[in-house]
Amino acid sequence: GTLTISNSSALGTNDAGTTVASGANLTIDGTAAGLSVTESLSVAGTGTASEGALVLKSIGTSSPAFNELDGGITLTADATIGVPQGAATILGTVDGGYALSLATTGDLAFDAAIGGTIPLTSLTSDANGSTSVTDVTTTGAQTYGDPLTVTDSATLTGTTVTTNGTVTGDATSLSIAGNLETGDTVSNISSLSVSGTSDLGGNVTSTGAQTYTGAVSLAADLGLNGTGIEFKSTVDGAQALTITDDGTTTVAAAIGGTTALTSLTINGGGSVAANGGTITTTGAQSINNAVTLGADTSLTGVNVALNATVDGGQTLTISDSGTTTIGAEIGDSTALTSLTVNGGGSVDIDGGAITTTAAQTFSNAVVLGADTTLDGVNISFED
């Protein structure tokens, strides 16, 4: 059956509890005035017309203009919560080992944990309204079809967290315990950490660190903006990647090793710890932050520009069919082991000095744009 209430105390007190069985529907109607319901609920099913076993509706002209549900919600079967119009806030926890679907033409906010005591199997929201969450735990996937707001240092725990719309924070951290797939931008967060793989489809902006533990796949040209961006695994995808980092960008594995990026730009005034071995692009590489080599490194692309210093007791090989630009000193603080530039292009040396403890090999034509000192053992020009 269907029960519609338009009074905050219609269900009684929080201690009693109300059960919405599968096939039934409870509508909290705040269109005259937003309601504040303290009753705890047990919910199952999709409702009488698949609009939701629990439906909360209001309008912007009512006072208050939204509904509040203060009691906890327990899922006793797969269930749907709907907000066909207006806005609603669920202040209590949501638990139960079942799937939760959100049908939101309006705006739905969860102020407490979802699945914190008993994880849900999955959480899915449609693409029509908006959803706001803090901690969410599922044993399976989480899919957010509408714009998502994350609050209070949110942690989303699931097999794969998919966000098809924008993700906006409240200037606190966002942690993903699982894999992440984004279809749009992530912004206004203090930091981002992803324990699994990341399939990125939009810009990610944080005031602090971004840590990608698993492999990163680029699904679109995008920018990562933060302070201390770390890739602990590979980065691939035939897209342009721009990193703006005023901290240390750490590259611990190959970039473009499986699928070359179209281009790579690193700027922002910080530094780069290049520990991953190889960076491969089909187009340009423009590295404008100081680089420290933590491993033997190969840069392969078309028009590779090193516009800040490069240091570290490792070998550096640049394979470039365009113009390699050396815009600052190489090996000044810590000499490289060796430097090789090949690929059939040319080399513009504008940085003043290149220092290695062993060989320097220039197989591409060299153009000096500044007074230059080459200090090494066995320096050869092969073009």
C-alpha cells in the first residue's frame, strides 16, 4: 500500500520504528512545509510505481523548503529512495547488506555514514538530480550518475567508484578505497587518494596531495592540479596530460609505456622525482619544474623541452624526432652518469652547462643558444 504523511510527527517517535515492505511506499510530503521526521525506518523494494519505497518531496517556496529524516534507515532488501522534487537531507545512518538506488530529480544529501555498520552491496544514483555523501561503504560498486558532493573528509569504499558527473568537495579530503572512474571534473578537495586503479575523464584539482596507487588510465585530455602529485604505478592513454604542481611530482613507474600519451606538460613551480624509467609521448614533453633522476630514464617524444634543471646520478636518454630544448643546466648539483640525445631531430642547448661523470652522446644536430660548457668523459657529436 501507500502512505503519505504531511506532518513531522505522523509516524510517532524514533524508538518505535516504521517498516516499509517490498511493494509498499512511504511518501514524506513537505510541499506545504518541509518536514523533520525522527522515525527510524526499515525499507525494501522500489515502491508502488518504482518511484521509491521511500519518497521525500518538497518545493522551494515552502518554509522550510526541504525535508529532514533524522532516524536511521535499515535496508531489508534491495531498495529505492526517491526525491522527485525539492530537496531532502537524511541525517541518520543507512545500513543493510542490500543494493540502494537513488531516484533523484531533486537534491538528496546524506549527512551520516552509509554502510558504516553493515556495508551495502551497491549504491547507484541516476543522472537527474544531485547527491551529497560523506563515508560510503559497499561490498560492490558505487555509481553516481548525477553531480556528487563529498563532505567531511569522505571515504568511498567499494570495488569500483564511478562518478559520471562532477565531484565537488567541501575543501576536505577525498579517499577512494577501491578503483576510481571519473567522467567529469573533481574539485574543491584538500587531497585525493586512490588505493586501486584510476580511469580519469576530467580535471582533478586539490589544494594538497594527490596519490594514485594503482595504474592510471587517461580517458580525456586533462589536468591534475595540486601540491605533491604521486603516481605509484603506470600512467597510460592517448591523451594530453598537464600537471600543475607546486610540490613534488613523483613518477614511480612508466608513463606512456603501454599506450603513449599525446603530450605531457609539468609546471607549477615545484619539482619532479623521476623514478619510473620511461616517459613516452607521441607529441611534446614540456617539463618546466626541476627534475631529479632517481632511476635511469628515457624520454621519447617529439619536441622534448627541459626548461628547468636536471640532476641525479643516473643515465638520461632523450629520443626526439623534433627539437630537444635544454633550457637550464643539467647535472650542475648532481652530475648525471651519462646523457644521450638521439631520434633524428635537433638539440637547442640554452642552459649553459651539461655535466656527466661518463659519456655525452649527441646524435642529433646541435644548436647553441647560449655559452655552453660540456663536462664529461667521451663527448661525441654524431650528426
